Amino acid sequence: MQKKLLLLFCLVSLLKTLTIAQTAQFPIVQGFGGIYEIPEATERPDPNGNYKIIIDLVSASDDPKQINRMVDNIARMINLHGIGGVPRENIKVKVAVHGGAIFTILNDSYYEKLYGTKNPNLQVYEALKDAGVEFYICGQSLIAREMKTTDVWDGAEIALSMLTTLTTYVPQGYMLMRF
């Protein structure tokens, strides 16, 4: 009898683990920002809503040889909306890159000079761009660090500043998030 109870307990524990353990999903941004479905979630994004988001990306990388978790967090935020049923065309995301985050968007050759490795963030930026995200690099942050516009990834636009980028898009209805 005890063996049967133990077997039943183990079976129930295994089934519970299988329902909790999931594989990361990438509904909009392919390969980055992996997220998980939460079937019990009652608060979810409106699948019929239109989302306009501008991200103030300022956080530096903890380790320059790893993807900056805040860059990956942009992909997570988009994928969470996607798993919530929001179609890609209903999510408009712009990113203003400045401060310590400026180093995450450097081209490979300049990044290698600084850190001895290729920029691991560029693959995330490319996937985000493929998902429709627009990037603006703060020109003031570049000058403050004695960098040139040719030192950065060519998939972004150069902005006069992060400040003017935010003051341009927030009045147009973009929600501001800071990463």
C-alpha cells in the first residue's frame, strides 16, 4: 500500500512539474526575449489594442561579453504582448539609446577595440529591427564619450538627443518605459 501511495505521489509530482516546466516561446521577436504562457493569467494585454511604446534605454551591460539583459528585455516585452494575442502590426516600439546603453549599440569593430570581442547585442538589435522596432542613438551621448556616428550599428538612426526624441514621441501618444 505504501509503495502504491509513493508511486502515486511521484506521478502527481511529475505531472505537476511537466505543466510548470515549459519551453521559452518567441511569438514576435525570433530567438530573443523568451517568454512563457501563463494560462491562469486573468490580466492580459488587449489583443485588439494598439500599443505605442518608446523605451528610454540607458542601462549599461553587466558583462560586455554577454547580451545586455535590458536589450533582451525589449524583446521580452514585445513577445509578452504577442503571447497575449496582440498582433505584431499593433505594437509600435521605438528605442532611444543613450547613457551607458550606448556601448550596447556599437558596431563590431569599435566594440572589439573596447572589449576584445564582437558585440553580442547586435544579434538582438537585428531581431528587434526585423520585428519592426526603430532605434534612435543619442548624438549627445556619442559626443560625451568621444565617439563618432560611424562607431555605431548601422541599423539605427542618429538623433540630436534622447531628450528631444522622447519629447517628440511622448506627445504623439507613445507610452514611456525606462530600461
